[in-house]
Amino acid sequence: MGLTLTEKILSAHLVEGEMVKGTEIGIKIDQTLTQDATGTMAYLEFEAMGVPRVKTERSVAYIDHNTLQNGFMNMDDHRFIGSVAKKHGIYFSRPGNGICHQVHLERFGVPGKTLIGSDSHTPTGGGIGMIAIGAGGMDVAVAMGGGTYYITCPKVVKVELTGKLQPWVAAKDIILEVLRRLSVKGGVGKVMEYCGEGVKTLSVPERATITNMGAELGATTSIFPSDEITREFLKAQGREEVYTPLAADEDAVYDEVVEINLSELVPMAACPHSPDNVKTVDEIGPMKIDQVCIGSCTNSSLMDMMKVAYILKGKTVHPDVSLSIAPGSKQVLSMLAENGALADMLEAGARVLESACGPCIGMGQSPNSGGISLRTFNRNFEGRSGTADGHIYLVSPELAAVSALTGVLTDPRTLGEMPDFELPEKFLVNDNMIVPPAPEEEMDSVEILRGPNIKPFPTSEAMPKDIDAKVSLKVGDNITTDHIMPAGAKILPLRSNIPEISKYCFAVCDESFHDRALEMGKSIIIGGSNYGQGSSREHAALAPLYLGVKAVITKSFARIHMANLINAGIVPMTFANEADYDKIDQDDELRIENIADQIASGENIKVTDVTKNFTFECTVNFSERQKEMLYAGGLLNYTKNNS
Ligand code: MIC
Ligand code: SF4
């Protein structure tokens, strides 16, 4: 029986377990990446492990999220990360060099290798045939130290692409179509593997748009084969030597098949407030818009920017619209400057931002109140833009650019004929903003620069015998990490200060949560399905840990968040009978007796609602390793106990 590409790469990296779907496997990690919003914590954790030099083939620390320096905090963190990188064998991509996923694809990604990153959009690397997975900072720290990374052996979905996109229909529309069909939960426990004739019509940046936004499906990752198109891309980056052809076997067996005829796709948008709320432009109609933002790790490649510049050239942005553009990397921005496209954007009235995440994570460019903003990004969760009642629509760069000119949502196909946009034969390669680590013999002399913003992370205790705790919060379905631990310009600088950042925990849902949880001392959170979707930020587990949350009971969890809860020593459990969710209210007192014994028994966990006087059951599906971590009170305690 033939193998899928996913199975080939995973089995070549398998160090623990067997390739049995649904069971836990341990894989060797070749490369890691961090960004600055999760990186400070990840490197504090790495330091705590006491490993002098990273043991990966390549580890890179990027500065791209917290680049708005409205106070000392962010730059302090950047300097801390830069110094840790230099000392411990990590490449450091300086602020201004670009968004981690874009730069990693350009300069470091290698087909067939494994990559984990402390950012949920790490699967961008799947665009060149990597198994690239988003993870919590602690998992990345462990991988940097040479430790194994654990995932549930995924199912593999074949996404068979046929046909060819019509002019002005974009790669973004392909992933929006997948999201429309499968929803934000549709990819949980799965890898989306793209194949078929249609794959050959897509360039690497287009493939990367699709694998990037596969994160919104909740998928473990997404992957494209590594083929001639990959080789051309790597060659143009001056890295042809890392190319290897990779594809699934002809007779590979997949768990599911999704068929998409590219020729039938039309321009679409994900409407507020979820990436799977997808409609065609016709269905939405010519809606008046206030803002357009082009960029983010999903759509900020040179090719995207060249299309945008072509559309804007010689025109002026509509007077009622604010247009901002953030090219994804220094390479992209420099090439736009050299070939004149940047001038076309500026002349049209675009507000060109530095190469960073920027508005995507609420670092500026928040829309006006009640404003309608078209963005080429990947997430439109409520409040994420920084404007609580902002309406964010996720669209392709083509659609964004033409709409910026007309002031209404506009079908880019009205632009008529489309010129051939081709990747350059040679990208501008200048890695001067990537600082290599100090040679091993000099590492001892590198001083770690630790600013006052950096506070130690919260300690967790070993699992108590019983958990007696009140429900501090009850929330509904699809709660995102942006609800649990919001980002934005005000809060992001607190990423290395858990006590401070905890004040904003769940503030989007209930501003009184912080005080109530602290007052309760210990508590339990009740959630609906797909709890914790979105970001990899472990702060969404560390802040609840600091506030005394002992367990989270939901209808279902998103993958990375569940791993982060276990790493933090908070017990994630799911209702055996979903109807029990309705019976529990905030402030109810819950009692879980002999929790460790119950977990060890492998049976359902019995939880008593003391307030309402009934008992319900929860399922847990922990590997032995996860059980041990929970007993110890999290990954750090577990690692200490075992070293
Ligand atoms: C995001 O897009 O939500 C982020 C900000 O990149 C996060 C990481 C973080 O919260 O620092 C992610 O996607 O993992
Ligand atoms: Fe940055 Fe946005 Fe990409 Fe997250 S989704 S890495 S915030 S550009």
C-alpha cells in the first residue's frame, strides 16, 4: 500500500510510537522558529531547561509581532531574544526583516524537513513540502533542546485540485472554499494534503497562502508536494541545493477526499466574525467599505504585492477608504522599491507599513467604530482588529486592491484581462538582517539582556487529590485564544509578564473574570466546542494557570490549546454527554474526587455539581506522557522531575 506524503515525512522522523492514526507519536524536529510575542516565554523556558546550545539543524528567532514600541517593553524583549539567540545557537531575524513565516519560506525552509514554530501559522512551510506545525512555546523550547515533539498521528485528507484558476481568482479563494466546506473545526486531527493536476498551476507563494490559512481549519498542518515549481522557487532564492522532489505514492490511501475544481471558483470573502463564514462577492453585494489592509503572513509575497501595485498604478484610493500595505519581508519590500512598484502604491495613496504583522494582530490600523475593513489576513475574530465593533472581511489581495479604489466590495474580475504575473528568476537575496549565533567557543561571553518587563513564569503545583472549585466562567462554542488572551498594541507588550497580562484574560467575554477568578482562588472553566481555536499563544493557558484555573471542561478542544493546557498542568476534559453543558452555570461548585486515580483508570471522569446536586461524566484521552505531565503539574515540573 502506498504512502501519503505526510506519512512518508512523519515516518522518516518517527522516534516514538507507531504510525497508527489517533495515537500519540513522537517525532524528531529538524527546525524551529519563534516570533517575539511567544518567543520571550519560549526562551525563558529554554533557559530553564539548561541546554547550552540548540540541538536542531536550524532554529530561528524572528521579531515581527511586537514592533510597535510604545514603551520600553517590546524593545527590551527584542534585546532579550537577540541575546539568547546569539548565546544558544539560534539565528536572529532582526525587526524589519519581515514576518516569520514569509522569511522562513524564503530563506530557511527545506522540503521534507520537520519544523515546529511557536505560532499557529507555521504550516506556511507546507508550501514547499515541509511538515510544519504550530506549537506552544514550551514544546518549541523542548524541541530546541533536542527533545521529541508529540502529536496525535493525524488522518490525511486528500485535497484534489483540478482545473485552473480564472483570471483574478486567487489562492486565497481556494482556501476560503476549503473553509466554507469544512468549517473552522473541519481539520482537527488531520493533515490537508494537496494533490492533483491543479497543483501544477500554483506557484510556491500561492501554495503557502493555502497552507498558511489551513491553520484556520484547526488542521495539524497542510502540505503540498515538492516539485519543479518548488525547485524554481528555491533556485530563485539561491537555495536550489536544498531541493528534493517529494510526493505521495500513486496508490496512497487517504482518510478523506475533498475535490475542488479551480476553474469553478469565484472571488469570495470570509465575513465577520469567523474565517469559515465564507460567501461569494455576489452574495455579499457591493457593500461600502471604510478600510483595506493588505499584508500578513497569508498574503504578503512579492507576487501578491505586484498584483496589488498593478491594480493601484495610476489610480487613487477612494476618498472614503484608508488603505495600508505591509509587504511580508525586507526582500519583498526592497524588490518593490527597486522595480518601482512601491512608488505605484505610494502614488495611489497607500499607507505603506513596515514588514511585520502589524494590523493583523491589532498593532495599529484599527478600523473606525462599526467600520468595515477588507483584509488579506487569515483571522477575523471579534475584536482582534482592536475595534470591538469592527467588521472584518478576509479577501484576496486582488479583491482588496480593486475595492480600495472603488470604495465598495468589488469583484476583481471587473478588471478585465490579467497580465501574466511571474515569479522573478532571481529574488534579491541579502541576509544582512539575519544575525548568526556566536560560535560555540564564544557563547559563554555573551551576556543575556534582561529588561524589567520580563517576569518569571507562574509556577504550577502537582495535581491535588481532589478538585473542589467553582465555575468561574461559562462560554459558548468556538471560543478563540483571542477571547481567552487578547492581543493588540496595549496587551502584547505584556507577553513576558504573566501577572500583568492576566488582567486582560477573557476581557472580551467578561471583564470581571480576572477579579472573580482571583477571588475564587481556584476555579474551573466551562466551554463549548472547538474551545481555544486560533493562536498557539501559551499565554491563553498560563494566564488561567496564574488565576487558579484547575480544569477546563468543554464539548471539544482545538489542538494547540489543548496541548498548552496540559503543558501548563490544567486538566482539559470533554463532556461525555454534551447535554450536561446546558445544566451547569457560572458559580456552580464542582467536585472531582481522586482525580489522578480517575485519570489513571482510563475510565470516564466523574464530576459532581454540588450546587445542583447531580453527577456527570467527562472523557479524557491522554497518552501516558500527558498523564504524567498532568500529575506533575505541567511540562516544566515533569521535565524537572525526570532530569
Ligand atoms: C496570531 O495570528 O494570532 C498570532 C499572534 O500570530 C499567534 C501567536 C501569538 O499569539 O503570539 C498565532 O497565530 O499563534
Ligand atoms: Fe503575524 Fe498575523 Fe501571521 Fe499571526 S496571522 S503570524 S499575527 S501576520
